[in-house]
Amino acid sequence: MYNDEEFGQETTNDRAEHSALESHLKSELFWIELQPFLLSRGYLLRPRFRPGWVPPWTLPGAGRPLEYEDVIHEARPNVLDAVRVSDGTKVVLKRVRTCTSEIPLGVYFKFNRDLEDPHNHTYRLLDIIPLANDENFALIGMHVNDPQHFRL
């Protein structure tokens, strides 16, 4: 099981010092720094996680912050939604340890005939993305096809 600090989860003190309307959380920096690499692999993150992002509500003539999806922070720092550029498919990218069974199980279920069973709520693994600077972690890409059964 992962602990929150391992993935950069913000502490109460960090949140108190952070202005959610003006900047990024520390835990978001991993995804922001990774976005150019992810784009080269065919995945696009939401605008908030792209380098050079400016909060749209700070621009002249902008509406209130809550009118923009960018104001919403991710609840889990090791999971983020994205879009596969080639076909516009919505996906979830998850940072996982390479030494656990999560990747091998994902590969097994990717080719398992039981995926068509309506009682099977396993998400189909789309991609395994090794992280060049950290062999202990990788990203897995999963298809988001039924939000009703979405569990992280």
C-alpha cells in the first residue's frame, strides 16, 4: 500500500500555505514536469497540468474561479485523467511501483477473455509507460469506459 507522502500528498500545513486559486500544489509538479514526455507518448493532460499554465480566472474579463474546471485539484496525487491524442479516448494514468503485482495483473487481464463478462469491472490496460529517471515506478494507462464502476 502506498503512503500519501510517497506520492507528494499535501499536508494540512502545505494546504494552509497554498492558495489554490493562484498556483499548483506540490503534488501536481510531478505531472506538470512529465507532460512533455506524456505528449510524446500520445497523452495530453488537462490545461492545469501543462507547462506555462495560467489560471484563466486571473485573466482580464474572466469569470469567477469556480466557473473553470482548472480550479479543481486531483484528490489522489498518483492518479490523473488524460486524453489519448490519437483518437480522443479518455484515459486514466496511474503511477505505480514496478515491484508490485499491479502491472503483471493488468497485462494478464488485458488479454483475458473474461473482460467481456458484464460482471467484470476490470479496466483494460492500454499502456505501460516506464519512467526514464525512476526504474522503481511506471505509469499505467487505463481506458475509462464506465464511470459507474470507476474505482482507484
